[in-house]
Amino acid sequence: MNIRTDILMRVYIAFGLIVLLAGAVLFKLFHVQLVQGDKWRAMADSLSIQYVNVEAARGNIYSIDGSLLATSIPEYELRMDMLAGGVEKEEIFNEKVDSLAAKLSAFFADKSPRQYSRMLRDARQDRARYVLLKRNVSYQDLKKIRKFPIFNLGKYKGGLIAVQQNKRILPFKTLAARTIGYKNENVQPVGLEGAYGDYIDGESGKRLMQRIAGGVWMPVNQDIEIAPKDGADIIATIDINMQDLAQRALKKQLIASNADHGCVILMEVATGEIRAIANFSKVGDGEYKEKFNYAIAGNQDPGSTFKVASYMALLEDKLIDTNTLVNTGNYKIPGHLIKDSHGSIGVVTVKKAFEESSNAAIAELVNTKYRENQSQFTDHLYDWHLNEKMGLQIPGEAQPVVKNPGNKSWNKNMTLPQMAYGYEMQLTPLKMLSFYNAIANNGKYVAPIFVNEIRKLGNTIERFESRVINDKICSDETLNKMQAMLEGVITEGTGKNIIYNPLYKIAGKTGTAQVADANKGYRAKKQYQASFCGYFPADKPKYSLIVVINDPKNGYYGAQVAGPPFREIADRVYANDMEMYDALQDQKRTLVSNSKPATKAGKKKSTQQVFKAFGIPSMRISNSEYVSSSDSNTGVQDSPLKVDEGTVPDVKGMGLKDALYVVGNSGLKVHVKGSGKVVKQSLDAGERVARGAFILLELN
């Protein structure tokens, strides 16, 4: 061999060694990646520890009458640590695992005992630290599960890990659901939940979490390191009984008229507090749900309800008086004939034209009186802030559209007379109601409010008072005339046959408007909006109310379609508000010997109100919510009616409504026979029975 050959041999050997080394490296990488990958990934995960936020329990939302509208309840995700002290001991685990599996199977009814046993055994063999058992477990169920075999070894030995999550619920389901609203990530906030999230949300806590195999995060400790602080409570202005009444009346009329959608708003005159607000959209034949808040976001031509503003402007400028004569029937403007749907009633007074809702009359009056100075009319509307948002406490308020002669779309021949009877503008039902409310409130225009106060741990931290938009919308002289004209609509005009009630005075105005079909205009398809807006009692107003029904198929006039639910709501509210009337004044008397009138057992608060109205002395010796009453030498005494959970309540002597409520809350199913008050019940009071058992109530 020569030197050259020797060098080549050395090169070949070096190259072989390099190839061999590279192969070894590749083999090791392959082994680490595929064979030992899980081991190293688990080790890397075990080194990942960090603090994560723990959601606070959101504050409650209450109605003005104390009913719970929205609350957070804890729900738990149940997991199990197979390396916990008690579980890790083989003799304990093997002895009790089948008993635990049987308990879990019977409780959740989602797997057989054999399946649960196999799952638990496999998890222990894999030394799993965070095995998922069940999601969405209530606190009451958690208390029971903690007593199961193995879990009952204690907080740290039993291996049970309960991760709390908060679930938002509405105890009254759909009542005021849109007003209560919601707040979700990446979604525009809705209602009180969204508007007051900063108060309701509370402060998040901190919990130390460790990432384990599979990228799952598990708590390092059973206890939270920094506890969250619960949110504040919101006291809404909604009255749950009025809300229920409003929703029922609205839905009934929507079904009867086969309408597309509608809304109702009930407001307290002096404060502007919203007592009820309901919005329903048609989702199927005879089926309606809350999908959109038409009350605050549904901008449309208001139609004839707007005539109050037109007449108010004319009266305030002293261009007319209530006895001024005006033509009805038809009024011709360039390119359009304004008609009265019921035909002409001849030449009548302004008051009569208003009561009969003549479109031609108000169009002619506004057009002739303001023709040479059209901005004089619209200046009134702007002075009354009808063109502005009201700054509501909940999001979603629509921007009103009220034209003036400076707008490009203003037509000097057509816009003014059409505005006179509620067209060529966009106002929400709440905006219209607020203006009527100002008339009822002796001219003081207040912004509607939905939240009365905010409380933290039972203490008031902020209270909301009514905000005045306009101290006086017009002179007392104009105001008195408008109030009289609004009463005349009910006693002499379009509301006479449907809304008039001889027991108390109502003031208001019917409205019928043709609604434009999107971009196709008014002629593409005839759709109407029927409305009624007013207040009661007219001689001492306490509540204002508006009902709007859109696209009814069975009739479309305001009185015919919107009148019945208005009357129903007003009658029921009036009948249940003892402060609005003293109809029993002539019947009051002092209780003597055995002269107490026959009474039904029932809610203590309601019973006491009746006795007070009659002037009957009453001894409040019971703290029970439900009572029966009996005579004594000093008046009427309350006797408590016991209602214990898990036992049959005593409802003898109650009316059907109270009896159904009490028995239903006890978990019993009711059959009813007869009418009057309960005289006999098939199950003895105090008897323990299973939930769902039947009870027969006999009434006489």
C-alpha cells in the first residue's frame, strides 16, 4: 500500500463513523419522539403552573316588589384524583371501588355500574390526576355525592375535586326576559345584565392551576388562593305581577289578531319608573317569543297617537281653540289625498275632530296655520326633545327621526301635513309613551328608568331618581285642554265602545298607521300598526300605558286591536292598587262581636289590605306568609297556615289561586272539584308523601 491508498482508507473510515453517528442521533430522536414522547410531554406539562381567574358569582336582579328576576346558582364539574391518599392505597380502593361505581351509576343513570368500575380502575392504573366524572352538578347533588364510598374519606383523601362554575337562571323564565337581558363574551350586551355588568359581575378571584398530560389544567390546591367577590344586586323598577299581566294580555291579543309582533309598556307617571315592558315576535302559528325589544328600538311612524303633539303646538301658539271649526273627510295636497278612514263627519269642532281621530282635520290645520313658517311647528317638536334619545339605562335605544325644513328630504308641500298625523318621522313606542306621560304628569317630562337602586351586601350604594327632560312642555292652559281632549276620546270618541270604564277615568288616543314595507314603500303591501296610548285614572294619573300591535291580520284599527289589551291591563292594575281609589269608603265599618265578613284563608298581606280597606281592626300575631282569620274581642286575629317542605300543606279555607300555588310548591299534582274555597282535601295536612303525588281539592 502506498501513502495515497492509506489516506483514502482513513477518509472512508471517518466517513463511515460520521454516517454511523448520524444514524445513532436519528435513532435517538425517533425513540424520544415516538417511544418516550408521552413521558417527556407529561413532564413538560407538569412544569406549567399559573394563576387563572375564578369567576365571581354575579349579583342578583330583583323586581321592585322583591321578586328574584335573575340569579347565579353554583354548578360543579366533578373530577377525581387517582393519586389522592385514600385512592392510592390499593386495599381501600379495591374494597370500595365497586360500591362507588354502583352509587354513581344509580345517581347519574348514564353508565352501568360495570362501566363506572372499569373507568375508575383504568384511571387509577394510568395514575390519572383529573378524571372527569360529571358536568353541571348542583350543590344539593354535590352534598349527596360527597357521602359516597371513597369520597367520604375526606376532602384530600377521597380524591373528589369539585370545580365550581356559576350558572345564570331566570326564576320567572320568560317574564321580562328581554329587559333583564344577558351579557356574553363577543356579543352586544342586552338589557340590565349588559348595562350594569360592571356592578353585577363582581371581582374575579385567583386559583393556582397546573397543566397535566393532555393539556388539561387542574387545581393545585382544593381551596381558591384569592376568593372572588360577589357582584352587587340590582333593584329593577319592574313589578312582577304587572309584568305577568302585561305579557299575558299582549300575547292573547297578538294571537287573536294574528299579528306579526307587538309591545306593551306600563310606566309610573310621577317617577318614570317602568313597571312592565313586554315584546313579542311571531315564531309560528299562534306562537310568540321575545326576540327584539320593539319598545325601545322599534322606530316607526307613530300614526294618530302623534296628533297630541300637533294639537298641542296649535293650542300653545293660540292658532286654534277646542271649539274652532274644521272640515273632516278629505284634504288634498299636491300629489296626495289625505282621507279619513271612517269617512267625513262634516264640519266639527277641533275637540270632536281629535276625539274621532280625523286625519284630514289635523293635516289641514297644521298645513294652513304653519305653511308660511313651517319651522315654527317643528321647533315645538325639538323644544320637546322628540328628536333626541332619552338616555335610557339599558342599551339599544333607537335614534328618533323628526324632520325639519332644513333636511334635504323635506318637501314644502307634503312633509308638514303628513307629519301632522304621525308620518314622515320615526319614534319608538317608549318615546311616544313618555310624551303622553308628560301630559299626565302636569307637563313634567321625565326620562323612563328601569333601575331603582344598586345594593351591596344589603346596603344601598347608589339610588336612581327620575331625570327631568323638560320641566314644563306647555302652558297650563294648553295642558288642561289636551287632558280634556284625551278624556273625550274615551267618553265620546274612538275609544268609547272598547276602552271606557264607568268605574274610573281613562285618557288616551287611538292610533292606526300604515307601515312602509322596508324599501318598497307603502304601496307594495298594506301593513298596519294599531296602537293605543294613554294614562289612568285620568283625574289623578298614576300610570301611563301604551299598546302597539304590528301587522294584525284580523282588523287593524287602534281601538279594535290595541284597545282590548289596554283595557284589560288598566282594569287589572286599577283593581289591584288600593292607593288609586277608595271605592269602599261608604262600606267601611267597625267590627263588633260576630260581624266579621266571611273571608278565605290566603296570603297575609292581601288579607290585611282588605281588612284595612273595610276599617276592620286586625291583630298581626303571625309571621307566616299564609294565614286564616278569626274573630276576637279586639278585632281579627291571624292564625298561621303551616307549609312545611316535604309534607302536605293545609289549604282548607283558601281560594283556588292560593291553594294551587301552595300545593304546587309542595311538589303535589292537583285535581280540583267545584268552585269557591277549599272545604276538603284528599291528603291530610302534615302527611309526608312523595313529590308528584296527586291531591284532590274540593271547593264549595
